[in-house]
Amino acid sequence: MKAKVEKFNIPKEVSHVTQTLKKTGFGAFLVGGCVRDLFMGRKPKDWDITTDATPNEIIPLFIKTFYENEFGTVGVVNKDTKDETLKIIEITPYRVESSYSDYRRPDSVKFSKNILDDLKRRDFTINAIAYDPENSEIIDPFKGITDLSKGIIKTVGNPNERFSEDGLRILRAIRLHVELDFPLHPDTEKSILKNGYILKEVSRERIRDEFLKIIMSNNPMNGFLIMKKLGLLKNIIPELEQSVGVEQSRAHVFDVWNHTLKAVQHAANKDYSMYVRLGALFHDIAKPISRRWDEKQKIWTFYGHEVVGSHVTKKILENLKFSRETIDKVTKLVRWHMFFSDTEKITLSAVRRLIANVGTQNVQDLINIRECDRIGMGRPKENPYRLRKYRAMIDEVMRDPVSVGMLKIDGKKIMDILKISSGPKVGYILNALLEEVLDNPKLNSEEYLNKRTIELSKMSDSELKILAEKGKIRQKKEEDNKIREIRGKYFVQ
């Protein structure tokens, strides 16, 4: 049962936990995803340890722990590390689980003294390998290392039993498929096809978490393709499945389904944020219900699909228990993704209205979604002139303008210092100060500007007007330089 393997480099925070358990006379094995990752040469995202000690025996052995669950898992806290994956090391006793009457959690859990009891309750063979870091020994009763070498995802024992125990394992299999690029074992795949309905019994929060891992992977397109193949979408996001085979017209090469998947995959290829990936997934979600045939033009139209789509997206995200912040942001991205106009019609005022609608914090994500949308159409250029023009104008609108507003003094302050009412002199002084600050930004301090205001006030209005005109000329020159720099960045006029 036991076998020697190469010795892996285990972080001291993890070794401290296993060594402490062993010195006290208990067994201690690394188990689950961290062992799988070690064999694959990947950095583990977390570290799980299993032992024959009970929670009451584990807790006194470590300085800081927490124990807040019904499954016996104790978290050992490491304060002195900057590595997020090592801040909490989880220790769980070997355990035996009873039947799963709700397809979500065992009806009862009993602690065991036998590591085999613990391994046989796990989901997939590649996650059912125990590793003893002190002796470099493994316990691999279900040939998980063989399946790792083959690159295959296979359940521990009977797949129907494993999926009936916890329906989320169905979605976890898809997630491992896209993360590891391993195919599903034929028996595992058949069982998912048969038992997909169990996902309806799984909490929306747990489904959301696995769904996010799929969409945040490097291969979300493959994840959605296999979910469709195995009939899972109808139990997660049925609205997506409605887009299959929905033909489009004009510039679109693909149907709505394939267009959407290619848009999402491009977002992954560019390592865009969760918001962009969700926006890309849902941007055309309402096209199937918005599609109309235009007899005159002989084309399919989708008028208003972005408006309807924002409502559909909100409903989907609420059902999956996403945060209010995520729902608000993604629905805005879907609502305003059809913002384009001809390049000669793009105006700064139109760009300002777009930013007002979607929010300054969302506008770059919106542009990125449009880029994904374009690639999803089958077009070769992700960043054509029109999109570059928008990017440049957004930068231009959102930049800090060269103006007297930059100064650490304002008209009211000048009037207070000089004890005067408003008048041309205030404007002259502001523009004269701006000219000096543009020449030497270090002068933009309250102390200097207050002092310089008093000095300038002693000049005649005609002298001040000359200085103010110089400031305005300098301001325009700096503005032109900034705009030229922005447009040059995007190669537009």
C-alpha cells in the first residue's frame, strides 16, 4: 500500500504542522489538491493535512487555531508569512461519512483511525493520494498517480455513488477538466450525463464558486462546451443554452452560442478581470428572445437586446448569489456594450455621456468587452481604429485637465488674502500663477502661491493681464501636448 517517492520541497510552515503531529504520536499526511499539485510540479493553492488526531487533540498543539465547523477541520494560523497560501494550514481528522440524503453533505461524520477510510470518501483518484513529507511515502489505494500520469479525471470507486454524495462534484469535475486540461474518464462522463439533475439540489453559493473557477480558468470555452455536451447548463444557466444555433446576420460569422464562447475565451486569453469575463459571457444573453426577422433587409435583427440582456443578467447573477457590487457592475457592462458609432460621429460629449452611464470605474472594462465582442464575431483585429479612437477619447476626457483647477489656491482664497471682491484681477492672478506652476510644478504649494498672490497684487491690471495671457498660451500648449501624447499612444488622429 505504501510506496517511496521523490522528496518534495515542503514549506516550513507546513512541515512544522506535520512534524508537531508526529512528535506527539499522531499520523500526519498531506492530502488532496496540494499532493496532486506537487506531483504535477505546480505550486499548491492551499495545504490540507489529515491525521488520526481529533480536534480536541490537535488544538492544544499549536499557538493559534480556529475550529468552527462540523467536519472536524482545525485551521492553524501562521501570522509570520506573506504567502497567502500558507497563512492557514487546515488539519482534518481521518473521517467516515454516512449517507448523503440531501446530495450536499453527509448526514453524520465519524472520526477514524484508518487513513484508508478517509481516502475512499474523496471525490477523484487524483485527489485521493496521501503523502508523508517526513518519510517521502505515499498511500495511493485508487491509483491516483497512474491517473495523473495518464492525465485523466476519474472518480474514486463508483461515480454514481460519488456524485450522489455531493452533487457539486459534478461541477468540480468540469473545473478540474479546464484547469488541468485532463479529459474525463468515460465512466465519469457517463455518470455526469446521468446525474446532472443533482446540481439542482446544490446551494447556489457553492455552484457560483465552482462556476467562477471555471470562468476564471485559462480555458473557460472548453468548460462551457463540455457543460453543454453533458446537459449541465440547464441546471446552472439555462438562458445560455437558448443561444445554441441562433443564427446572426451581417458581420457575424458564428451563431450566438459560439460567438459568446469565443468572446469569453478571448477575455481569458487576455487575462481580463472577472467582471469582463462575466460581461463577455452575458453581453448577448438576450439575443435569442430579442431576435426578429427583417423582411425588407432579409436579415435577423436584435434591437434592444442589450437592455433586455441587462435585466436577464441581473436575474441570473442574483440567482447565483453574486454580490450586489458584481451584479451592478456586470449589468451595466451588458447594458452599455452597444455604445459604438461611426468614427466621424464620435464626440467628446458622447464619450462623457457614456462614462456617466457606465461609471468611470467601469469604462475600461466596457471597452475590453467590446474588444472581446469583436473577436467573437470572427474578425481578425481586436483593436481597430474605431476602438482605439474611443480609448484615446476616454483617456482625454478622464485625464486631469491643464487648468487653474490644478492650483493649490482658488479664486475665493485670493479674494480672502487680498480682501477684495470678485473681478478681473482675480482671474489675471490665477492665470499668472498657472504659468509659473506649469514652468516649475514644485511651486504649486499653498505657502508659495499665497505669498506670490500678494506680490502679484501690487502690479497694475495691465501688467497682470500680460502675465495672464502668457499663462493661457502656456495652458493651451500643455493641453495640446497632452492630447497629442494620448492620441499617439493609440495611433489615432
